[in-house]
Amino acid sequence: MERDQSDPGSCVACCTQNLGRSENYGELDRKSPPEVLPLWSFTHYSIISFAHTVLSAIVNFFRSITLADILNGLKTIFRGIFIDLPQLLWSALKALGRGIEKTLIAFFGYLYWIVYYIIYGLIWVVMFVPKRLGEILGSIAGGIAKAFRELWIWISPKSMA
């Protein structure tokens, strides 16, 4: 149906004719039912179009990434794992220790300090002998190493020059 530009009602008639409506807007035309596209054909192309758009966006994003971006990202990840996380854990443990100490001081007062120094002294006494034995064994091993070096110099003097 050709649309007449002078008649404003002809636009409604033209548009409603394609939808299966009569000249009276809102009233269905009993002679010609409206054309309905199958749902699968409409969604099939829409899904393919959406998938293509998403795939194109992902490819364009990865094309814009440079080696410097990857190295900066790895540096940030490794810094977070090996520097920031241990610092965070250490500061949290120190804060926890301070909190526990303040709580015990609040509960027990001077009794806490007495027990603290007694335990500290016992640990020092228990660890004194093993530390001294370690120093003695280290000096003995150092002496043996120097003896073998001197022996090797006596056997082959040119190899140690």
C-alpha cells in the first residue's frame, strides 16, 4: 500500500496493514492473521551475533596486551605473594602478640611479668648448653678443615696457589 504524505491517517493504515490490523487501530483484521516469525530462527541468529560480538571483544582485548603489560602483571603478583603477604602476616602476628600481652597484663598485673621472666630464664638455661655445644662442634670442624687444607697444600702445592 502506497503511503499518502498529505493524509496523516495513512501512516497508521500502512503500518497496521503489515501487522494484520484493520483501519480501526487496535482491532484485529479477521481476514489476514499477523505474520509471526518462528522463535528459534530469531534467537538462533541473535545468539550467534552475541557470541561473535563477545569473541571479537575478547580477541581485541588480548591483541592490545603487550609483553610489558604481562611482565608488570607478573611483577605485581610476585610482589604481592613474596613481599606484601609476609609483611601483612608478620604485622598481624605482632599485633596479636601485643594484644595478648596487654590482656594478660590487665588480668594478672605483676604476676604476669614474674611468670614471663621465669619462663624466659628457663628457656635461656635450656638453650645455653646446645648453643655452646654447637659452637664447640663448629670450631672443631673448622680446625679439621684447616688441617685438611694444610695437608692438601703439602701434597700438591701448585693446586692451592
